[in-house]
Amino acid sequence: MKRQYLSTILGAVLVAGCDSASTEPEQADLVVVEAFLFAGEPIDDIHLTETVALSDTVEAPPINDASVVLYKNGISYTLVSTGDSGYYAYPGDDLSIEVGDTIGIEISYLNSVATGETVVPDAPIGVGIDRDTLFVPEFGFGGGGPPGGGFNREDSQLAASWDNPDQLLHYVVIESLEDSAETIIPEDLPRMRSRFRLVAPPTTNDYHFINMMELETLGLHVAKVYRVNEEYAQLYENRTQDSRDLNEPPSNISGGLGVLSAFNSDSVLFVVVREESS
């Protein structure tokens, strides 16, 4: 799923706190909510699971038969299950997530109701890039280095940046925008591939270096800088919680566990090209 990294952080935090919750019978049926909303993007992967004990080695069972309603500024929109993996989406085209929106969620499952609320943050300010072209060398077949063993390493790295005087959490997503681009390092055999996508860990810095070694293909790319909302920032900051403390994990879901959080972004484009041999 496109929010896999965010969900991984959420899962690591929740499992550290679910051991104490799962020992109490009245909390055994709590819904675990992973609801990440992105300004200007579809609502297509709200994820619901059951709670499990820390000692369990199985994945949390998905919930596919809940009633899920999203509220935007008080107007309700019913989500639908998209399969058997616990994901829900809004099927219409009349719902858009915009800056300043107050978004609520209501989940009815078995005999319980879980609710949460968030506000869509402003987009990052001052997003830019120091150069719009990243050069990579001509590699030999099988991944060998460029002829002569050298190339301009400064040209093989870019820096995306943004204003961040308050050291708020941001993260960067780098995506290829071309379906059949040439790979940076030649492959022995051609293969079908999806578009390249990389999600960098959240940071309080105001920059992210984009290096040739973390990319896969030539061609046009986009670097999206996301501002992280407060709910997810608290979750991320508690990701190293010691499970022996049996602390309740951060959550803004009443009647359940997990998080409803909103993100906003701005983006810059860059292109990856071969460095011309001299």
C-alpha cells in the first residue's frame, strides 16, 4: 500500500502498548485504526484491524465488515470495504481533502463505536530544489562502474529543502513519473516493473538529499514534501517506547486504538539523466 511506511511506524507503536490493553476483556474487541488522509489525494486506504496481544506472533486480523463514516466539516460520507484486507475507501468523486478541513471518523463494529477527529494542516512552505537535473554515470554491463572509474559525484546528488523554523516533522516521498524508464544500473534481463517510489523517514530537518544510489531509473521524478500533523508526530516520537513499561500508546481514537491524521504536501520536479562521457 502507498502508506506502508506510515503504517509500519503505527504498528510498531501500537504493538508496544496493546499487551496491557489485551489483558482486559472489555478491551479485547477494540478496533485498531490506521487512517491517513492527504490533501488533494483520494481516500482509498483507511485500514482497520483487531487488537492482538504482544505475545502473539500472527498479524492482527483485518476487519472487513465495519460501518465506516467520514465527516468533512460535519457532512457525512460512507466508506466501503475494498476487499478482505481491512481497507476502506470512499467510492464517490464528491469528497476532497483540503487545508483547514475538520475531518472526523466514526466506526461501528460489533457492539462498539470508535471515533476520531483531525484538522488538515497547511502545506510545507518554501519547498524547492537546488538543481533540477541529477546526473548518473554510464555503468558497464552488470553494474560495473563508469569507464576510467570516475564521475562528478556532486552532480549525482540533489537537495530538496523547505522552511522549517519550528523544527516540525516532515517526510519526503520520491517517485518516478515514467512507466518504462531505463534503469540507472543495467539489468541482465528486462523485467516488468512498477514505478519507483521511495519514502524517507520523518525528519525535523529542513532538507533531504536525493542521491543516485537511492534511485532506480532515469527520467522525470517528483519529490513530495509532506508536513506531518500533530497526531502522527506524537506517534512517531513514541515509536521507541519500551513495551515493559506497558504504557498506553498515543492515540486520538476514542473507543478504539490507532490514529486519524491528515497530511499536506508541496512538490518539486527533477530529471535523472546519463552524464555524457568526455
